[in-house]
Amino acid sequence: FSPSQATPHLTINHDVASDLDSTNAFEGPEKLLEVWFAPSPTSLPPGARPSGLKVVPADTWKGMLDLVNCEVLSVLESDNVDAYLLSE
Amino acid sequence: SSMFVFPHKIILKTCGTTTLLLGLQRLLHIAAVDAGFPFHNAKSVTEIKAAATPYRFFYSRKNFLFPDKQRGPHRSWKQEVKFLDDIFEGGSAYMVGKMNGDHWYLYLTAPSFALTPPRTPDEEIPEVLTDVTRVTKIPAGTTTFVPSSSEDVNDETLEILMTDLDPENAKQFYLSHASAVASEKDAAPSQNDAATSDSDLGETVDVFSNGCESDLHDHAKAGSEAPTTTEGHALGTVVSENSGLSSIYPNSVYPDARIDAYMFSPCGFSANGVVPAPKRAKEGGENNGAATSSAAHYFTVHVTPEPNCSFASFETNVPGEPTGRSTSEIIEHVVNIFKPGRFSVTLFEGSGKGENALNHDENWASNRRKHLTRRIDPVRGYRRVERIVHEFDDYDLVFRFYERE
């Protein structure tokens, strides 16, 4: 099996993913926010790190997600976007 | 819930009674401190000094089923808007759809060029200008332009929010049903099933929290240690394939697309998909060309199957025609998976008007509206009961609401 270099790869957070219970979930509709810090990946403002937000480690996002009441189940990483699957 | 982190933007979509907006100030702080985006001392953030100033901001949601049970500022739209107004200057809040029915809320800010100004051309102008899509005249002596990027110009987001799911279709998002399907597959593996199992269930691994990360590339090379997955992820993959979600963007058309799916216990389902764009050569520019040049795309699915609050959402920014599947094909595919009693479609698309908006006449606007509404054809088996088009500064929004016939 030889995946393309462009194929995203997955990392699972077993500590969280193995023991979740959705019994008390009751509200379907989600809240969605989208924050843009530049018009495109190729026009980041002076001072921003070359990879912009993608330089931020997962552990740093974890602190923010604690405030939201979400935990990271897994991360699908690719060159241009990291996709975090979250609890709740 | 899901989060997508791009170099220049972040998307966070959270379910249930999460407190999404309570993470916003920390998010802005991280963007400033860790990613180096320009910041100011936000007047409403006393304990967090540095908060990045966003280029633009969107917040949206459908009306909640149980608003009184929400927490923080999420109990009402009014509280959410006040929360956001305290952070952003000049934000605009909208309610789209029937007040006494299913409606959709949106808060957004206009693009700000204060901290990410359009670049001033330099000696490379002739070459770059071939790629310019919008040119704005400003006082003699200088020319300001916004360089094209596929994401800036063609940015589009399609969201389908479905309620009152068909009970038979909703069953497949229960753990017990998914386990039964997985057992059947194990009992009678076909050649295709075996391939699926090897490539999709067995390739993912590893511990997130202790930093011992590796990936499928490592395992492919090592060819030894047996990879492991949690049951939620393994069953999520089964559900993703069995329900038809994984064929929305099939590997035959999108070879590098990948789905990360999770089946909750006793029910509920979430999935993220990443659809990488072909790599292009490094582009020049003020960021030393280090940022990757091609836009990547995503899609995400969340399902709450219980009959008293059944709901499913699908969101994507994978471009439609001419390079991909048409928007109406995607809508029909998704709706057939869940067969909802009611659903809304929102299509948010960059209009390309930019700073030249005032130069466009009514004909242009009319043609544009026709183009957008054509993208969402009638959906078989459903009656359209709402059709609304909003034109914002440089985005257009089409909202449609359907009920089962």
C-alpha cells in the first residue's frame, strides 16, 4: 500500500475516543463560526508565521476547546488543512 | 463537532450544548500569539492582552430545538449578537427564513484591509497581473490590487441542515445497527470489503495525547506492528461507507480524499473529509512563498438520529462544476441518505465583486442571482417553500427551505 504524498493522515486520541457516551445529547443543530485572518493562504499579513494558523500545535487548540466543552477525538492532517474531529 | 485549521482561517462547528462563542477570545489570542497575526488590545478582553484582528468573521446557526437548555450566550440570538458586538466593530446580524418556522441566523463582518492590505505591485507586476482578477483604481501614482487566489475568488460553502429524519434511514446511525453491519461484513467479506478494511480501517493509529504520533506512511514502511483503531472510528468508517456518505466525493474522482468518521455510543455520528487540491509550484510573495499555494477543501457531516430531535447536517466547500460534482447532485445525494421531512440549503458564494461592487449594474446582479439559484435545482420528492437571496459586500447567499411532498 503506497499512499500518495497528498493523502491526509489520521491520528487518533485513544484517551478520549475509547470512552464516550452520547446518551444525554439532545440538541442537533450546531453553531458554526469561521474566522478569517487573511483573504487566502498566499496573502498572510506581515508578521504571520509562514504556515499561519497551521503552525499552532494541537495541544494549544486543546485549551481553547476546553472552553467550548469539546475534546479532540482525532486529527486528519494534510498540507493545507488539519481537520479535527471533536466530541459532543 | 469539527474544527478545520487552514493557514489563513479556522472553522469551528460544534454540536449540542457546547459553548462555542466562549472560545472565541482565546482563539483570537492564539492567532496573535502563536501564529503571529496582527493584534490589538481588545477592549473587552482584560485578561487576554493580545487578540488578533480578523480579516473577516462569520457566525451562523439554525434555530435551536431547545434554546432554554443552551448555555452561556447561546440561549438567544440577541445574547449571541451582543456577545459578538462586544468583540467586533461593525458586525451585522441577520435572520433568514420564517420567524415562526425554521430559520437561520447569520452574523458577519465586512472584510477588513486594515491589517492585511491589498498588496502594492512591485517589479513583478507584469507576471502577477496575468493572475489578477480585480483591479481597483486609486489616486494617480499607485495601483492597488487584490491578487487572485482560487479560495478568495471561488470560495463557496454549501450547507444542508436536515430535520425529521426518516426513522429507517436514521437507524444506521445507531451503534447497535453499525455493529451488526460490521459483523455481517466480517462474516462474508467480498473482495471489495476486504480492500476497504485494509485501507480504511487498518491504516489509522496512534496516541494523540502522549505525542507518540505516527501515520499510515510509517506503518506502510514498517509493515510490521499491527495498527489499532478505536471502535468508534472503526464503526464510523463502516457507517460512512454503508450509508453512502463516503461516495459523495468518491475516490475515483477525488483520489486523495480521506474521511475520518466516528460512531458515538449509543448513537450519533460525526465525520470530517479532507479533499486535497493538486499541488502547485511555490508562488512568490511577501510570505517567502512558504505558505502552500493551493486551496484545500473539506466536508463535514453530523448526525443526531433520535426521533425526538433528529437532525443531520452536511457542509462542504469542495467546488462544484465544472471540475467537480454539481451542487444539485450533491444535495440530492445527501438528502437521499437521510430522507428528512424538512431541510434547508444555504449556499454562500464569493461574488467576485470585491471593491468594484458599485460598478456592477442591475443586469449583472440579476444574472448573478439567476446563476446562483440555478445551482440548486428542484429536489425530487420535496416541495420548495422558501427561496431567499441575500447580496453582501462580496458574498452572495442563497437560502432555500424544502418539505417532503
